[in-house]
Amino acid sequence: MDVSDILANHDAKQKSIIVEKEIPLDIDAGYLVVTDLTPADAESYEADLEEYLTTTARDGVQALIGSLFSLPTTSSADGPLAQLPPPTTQLPRAKPLPKPKPPTKWERFAQAKGIQHKRKDKKIWDEEKQDWVDSWGWKGANKKEERQWLTEVPANADVDHDPAKIARDARKTRVAKNERQQAQNIARAQGTPKDTPAPVVHRKQEIDRTLATTRTSTASMGRFDRKLDGEKKLKGVKRKFDPTEVSASAEKSQNLDILNKLGREPSSKRARSGSNDVLNVRKAVRFASKGKGSMALARESEGGRGKQRGKQ
């Protein structure tokens, strides 16, 4: 039996694993992406679209699989795993790049002087204790002068000279200076004039918050209020209303909730005042008496009883 024709036909159907293109395929194994830059063949495209797309996709997948087999592998319980290289395709960002923060006063000074940034260590070596201690914080090295058991006192010092207090005041002065400079950097980043003091910046923020609260306290949520010069536009709050048409089950549950509230016993704290979550008895009595006192109501009730006895 001659099977040469059958084998020849079978070999013809099996395509080569080597993909040859006029323009080499751009393979990014990191993203498992293959880009085919070869122009489309108009005749093959119009003759049989499905066959043309299938052939193009097959060539791309074959090239990608061939590149994966050339990567280093690691063994695992599921078999060998290929180690993907870093991606080379640059993908567009979903959001724009964040704006860089303006440099602080110290950063501009360091850049002008060529000073390199050096991270400050949290621990430093103390020669007296022969141990590593914290640079700052509780029992930090920055408070070493305040804990000195022996301090040289100048000859012209006052009688009530306290070296620990002087060192503590100097440290608090440095802290206050750093906080003031930080507030100036924040104000500079927000576009506030350089000479504006820090308390004025905080006061301006408080005024903005108060103004926003007063704008939303009216019935129109500030829509018809007169705008001030330089006032920022506030975001409105959209009120939500229940739909006019609801299902029978929802309407039933709402009515049952109302009946449950009406039949609910008042709490122990509100039982003394005669009020519950739904009805305030005292308020209802004041409304019925139209502002009259208890003595006037008592006289009116006694007068009504006397009239009834006279009629009898």
C-alpha cells in the first residue's frame, strides 16, 4: 500500500513553526503582545477574509510561543514556568501625570548651593551611654542639654539662671520656626502671597468653611444668594426624593412601619414627659391651650363644671 500521497498531503497541511514576514514581527513577551506591521494583502483579504485573518493570527501566536520557549524557566508543581522579561511597550496612562509640587525654600537653597539630600538617621551613637539613642522624641538626643546634671554658668548670669529652661526654650523656638516655615511653604504652594503670615492663612481657610456652611443653610442651597467678589463656586447637593409610584410590597412595609411607630410604647426617659417618638403630648397640650397657663386652664375647667351643675 502506497501511503506517500497521504503523507505528502499531511505535510502540506502542517505549517512551519518558522514565521517569515516582509517586516519582522514586534514581539513583547512581557505583555504577551505581538504587533504585525506588514501591510495587508488586498487580494487575499478580498478573496477570503476569514482565511486571511486566521492565517495572520496563527503567525502571530506561533511567533509568540516560539519566543516563550526561548525564555529561562523555573520548575513548579504545575510544570515549567517561563520567566517573562520586563515589558517594552509603552502603554498610555488612564489619568494625566500629577503636577509636580513646588520646591520649598530649603530645596531651592540646596539646589542653588549644590547640597545633596541626605536622609537623617533615627538613631545616633551616644558616647556617654555607649549605646544607640533616638535622635528626637522622648529622651531624644536633641534634649540632651536639658538633662545635663552639670552645666557651666557664665560669670554675669542672673541669680535665677536655669540652664535647663534656657535649653528648653531654645528647642521650642526652633520647633516654632520650623512650623512657621512649613506654613509658609504650604501657603506658597496654594498661591498665597509670600508675605502673608500663617495665622492669616488659617483664618482665610476658616472663613471659606464658614461661608460654605452658610451657603448651604438656605432653602435654595445658596442658588439665589448674592455672590461675593472672588468667591469660589460651591458644589451643590442634590436632594433625593422617594418615587411617586412604588410596588405594593414597599407601600405595605412603609405603612406597617408607621403603625408600629404609633403603637410603640414610650421609653422610660420620655414616659415622665408624656411623649414618645411620634407624638409629643406636652407640645400638643401647649398648642391646644394656645399659650395659656395651667392655672387658666384649671379655672376654665372649673367654670365649665359649674355651668353643668347649674343646668342640672
